[in-house]
Amino acid sequence: MPLESPILLKNIPTPPWGEFADRKTLSYDDYVKADGYKSLDQAIGMEPKDIVEIVKAAELRGRGGAGFPAGMKWSFLPPQDGGQRFLAINCDESEPATFKDQVLTEFDPHLIIEGIAICMKACQLDTAYYYIRGEYHHHRVIFENAIAEAYANGVFGENSRMGKVNERWPNLYLQRGAGAYICGEETALLESLEGKRGWPRIKPPFPAVAGAFGRPTIINNVETLSMVVPVLANGADWFKSMGVGRPEGAPPNVPASFGPKLFGISGPVQRPGVYEDNLGVTLKTLVEDHCKGMIPGKQFKAAFHGGISMGVLDTTEYEAEMDFDIGKKYNNLGLGTACATIIPHDVSMVAMARNCARFYSHESCGQCTPCREGGNWLYKMLTRIEAGDGTMKDLDLLLEIASSMGSMPGTTICGLADGANWAV
Amino acid sequence: MAWITKQSGTIQIDRRDEPYLTAEIRKDFESRMFPRYPDKQACTIPLLHAIQDLHNWLPYQAIEEAADFLGLPASTVLDTATFYEEFFLEPRGKYTIWVCQSVSCEIMGNTKLVEKLSEKLGIGPHETTEDGRFTLMNVECIGACGGAPCALVNHKLHENLTADNVEQILDGLD
Ligand SMILES: Cc1cc2nc3c(=O)[nH]c(=O)nc-3n(C[C@H](O)[C@H](O)[C@H](O)COP(=O)(O)O)c2cc1C
Ligand code: SF4
Ligand code: FES
């Protein structure tokens, strides 16, 4: 069932409810006029643990790539011990094909800020860092300005309307990245926040226990936190009335696909952009209805359906349902960021694989040998094959290298190498 | 490439008397930035950005000054600086053109853009023109895939570029 009315994009004109051309940034006052900050007021009157319970009951899953249930993550925090506790908001958004968080950041920054404040109150986190990728210059200015407005209106800082959180006045700061894909990985992001190289950490300990500066830290994606705002206002049941829910016959502890999601579609379609629809919408609907189809003369061949790290859907999988079960159903790595690049009939898959290999070899942080060396090796071989100089032996070698890389076979620290090897 | 290692310790450092780390930046960090974090090291990246925004690149002397200011060994700050693609440890052009080469942009024809710009500026990717005006960078996804192919010129984003209109992004630059 299609989404009836926009939820996250309520204030951001988007077809079929509005026009891209009418989008503009909402100021604090605009946002309050659109009923903004009501969920925060509601949260202020609640016990922190009751807020966490609602998010848990809604089974809101992380929208940054891994799909981990947010409420569950929040409940992993240890009890308060008097020391600082942090929130890191992941707006690194460097996964190729992915450009959804920037739309929220650019046009409705206070929705994100409200979600951040609610999370801080629910989890008793006193300091939040908004980690935004270095290349989002225009967005950075907008968000910086929105933070200043939030301080001026008593959301953060001394005399915050939230009162003291974790025995301190709550603060939100913007942190600018500096051009490194790997800093989107949550522990690399923390290293970068601490002023170091973005090198993922070996887990455990998990960030909820020992994260930024060795203290308990929650890391969530921008879209995940924004979704907390309507969930709190309307309740868990409302949220669960949208999306495709749990696969038939699955026990209740299996994470499901509830609620709407942002989908960014790019490539040779008539109207590329970021749209909102229920989880479970088909790729075909996204392309044909939301994006008004392919541009004339181009045919759908395949798609990177969730950023490039999750694999591809082929021509026969055009009607795949975009939900968290896509990995199991269609044998790929998962929904990822749910941002799809459409590959047309006249682009070669070898060229695409080569592009991905170059990306991963370039963005590898270099800590793990299989990832650092393997990525580069794959890239060189694919370049050779694309130039027409490949041999049959190359194919065997490609497979051998690819299957030796990744945290799945247990040879690397983080998931970058898993994203790198699927293409082969 | 993120994992390129640091230059060897024998490197000759060009020095000048005037510090790169200005009194203004120091003051701003002491009053506004240090209180944000539990320790000073966390200010490394914001500080490097501040210095680079002012001088357009990060000379070794500036790295040393930053390290001194943060109470860290220079090697630690250099370690961080060399990891990130946005930090330039060598002089670059007044305008840096970042052309995206990731999947959406490749599908939508980015290679023609780079060719055209290379030809027009007489430099290849990761090179700077002799007059010091332009540096051309081939980079990975810049998060504007809906407007592919796209490029940043310093902080300004240009979308839906073609071989025909790509030169326009140079128009109006002094
Ligand atoms: C290599 C790599 C890159 C990642 N990049 C991002 C990113 O740019 N943005 C993001 O939100 N999550 C990214 N993630 C996922 C994060 O590690 C983490 O799961 C997520 O931020 C948690 O937030 P969520 O639970 O709200 O989704 C990345 C993961 C890996 C392994
Ligand atoms: S898998 Fe790759 S990116 Fe991840 S920690 Fe290892 S070397 Fe770094
Ligand atoms: S692929 Fe070029 S901006 Fe994302």
C-alpha cells in the first residue's frame, strides 16, 4: 500500500504531494508553526525509560545501513555513573548513490534537532555531536544556523527547556568531517571525532558501553532520529500500521519492516530525487511512478539498490520489494541506505564492478591487509578485463581474492571489505 | 588514498616567522571550541580546517604549531592530517574542482567532464595549473547523486553537468 501522506517529508514538498521546486529551508519559527517541537515537549514530561519503550515497541530500525533496532540499541546503555554520555549523529553519508540525509539537513534541520533532543532525554546523553561529511558545505551552514536558533530558543544550553540531562546542561555541536568514506562506520566516526585517523575499532566493547572518549555513546543515523519525532507523537501502533511488517510466519523476535523510509533514486530516470514511501514499495514503483520512468531511449538493466555496498538487483528483480528482507529474498547484502542507482541497458556491469572496486580500494582505511591489498588488486584486474585484456585465469583469481576479504570470513575489522567484494 | 603513510622524518621544513596559527584562531578555540570536548585532541580536525580555510593548505610548520597548541606531538597531528582527502599538505590552486566519479556520475557521463576540464586547464586529475589557480580532483561520491554528474568548485555545488556546459562552472571566477 502506498504511503498516504508524507511523514518525514511533511514539510519538504515532494511528489506526489508537492513539487521539488517549492522546497525551502524551515526556520525555527516555520517549524514551530508546522507543529514542531511538540514531541519534545511531550518527551520532557515523560520518564526517559518510557520514551525508550515506545521506540522499542515501534520496532524502529536504524536507517543508516545496518537496520539495527534503535530502541534496542538505546537500552544497551549502562546505568548512569556521573560521567559524561554522548550522542553521535551520523550524517557522514558517503555511500555512493546515497543522498537522503542531506535533504533533511538542508530543508528541515529542526526535525532532526528535535529527534536529537528526544534521544538525549530518553537515553540521558548530555552532549551530542552532529558529524557531517566535509563536502556538505551548504548544508553545514544551514545546520550550524539551525543549531544557533535552537540554543536561542532554549532547546539546548544553559536553562534548556529539557532541564539538566545526565546532570549537565545539554549541548549539540556540529563536527565537520574531512573527506573519508570510512568515517561513516560508527567506530571510525568516533575515532575521527576524537581527532584521530578514521580507523574502525575492534568490537567489543560496543560504543554504547565504551564509545567516544571511552564513555557510553549512542550512534544513530539522521533519518533514524528524525523518525523518532512522529513515532512519539503518534505512537508505536500508528508506526506499525505502515510498511510491510514481519515476514509471514516469522516469530515476533525477528526484526521487521515497519514504517516509511526515504528512498533516493539516481541514474537515467526522468525525475531523480529523494522520495518517501512505505517499506516494501517495489523498485519498479519507485522508478516508474515516483521518478516518472526511465529517460527516453534507456532501459532498466539493473540497480544498486542500497548504496553500492549491498549488491545489485538484476533485470528480473525489477519488482523487488524494498524492505529489510530484500537481502534474504534476493540474495544480496541487504537494504543498506535504500538509495538506488539505476543502471541502464547500455552500461556494462564490468565497468560498474570496476568503479566499485576503485571506490573501495581508495577508501579502505588500510588497517586490514585483505581489504587494503585485495581492493587494489580487484581494481587492477577489473581494469584489465574491461580493457579487453582479461584471461580466464583472472576470473578465478578475482573470486579467490574476493572470497578471502571481509568481516564475514573474519579477516577484517569492519564491513567495508564485505561491501567491496560482493561485486565480484 | 586514506592509508598513504606519512612522509619520512627527514623532510626539510620551510619556515617563516609569521605563525600560520593566528591569534584569532587561538582565541576562538580557547573560548569556543575547547569546552566542547573532554580533551584537546578532539579539536585536531576542526583546527586543521580552520588553518586550511585561511591559508588554503597545511604547511608542515602549521602542523607543528597546531600540535603545540593542542599539546600533542607533531607526528600525531600529521598522522591525522594525512588520513583525510580534504587536507592538502602541498599548495593547491585557488579553486579546487572536485569532480565526482562514483557510480551515478559515471552512468550519467562524468568521464567527459574530466576530459573537457583537463583539456581546458591543461592539467590531469590531482594536478594544479601553473598559475596556481586551479586544482582538478577526481573524487568519490559527493552526495548529490540526484543531480549526477556533478562537481564542487570550492564550496559551490554544480549539478547536471554536460560536456557542453561544464566550462560554465569556471565562468565568473577571478
Ligand atoms: C564502511 C561503512 C560505512 C558506513 N557509512 C555510513 C554513513 O555514511 N552513514 C550512516 O548513517 N551509517 C553508515 N554506516 C553504518 C554505521 O556504522 C551505523 O550502523 C549507523 O550509523 C547506525 O545508525 P542507525 O542504527 O541509526 O542506522 C556505515 C557502515 C560501514 C561499515
Ligand atoms: S575492513 Fe578495510 S576499511 Fe574496514 S577496518 Fe579493515 S582495512 Fe579498514
Ligand atoms: S555518485 Fe556522484 S554524487 Fe553520488
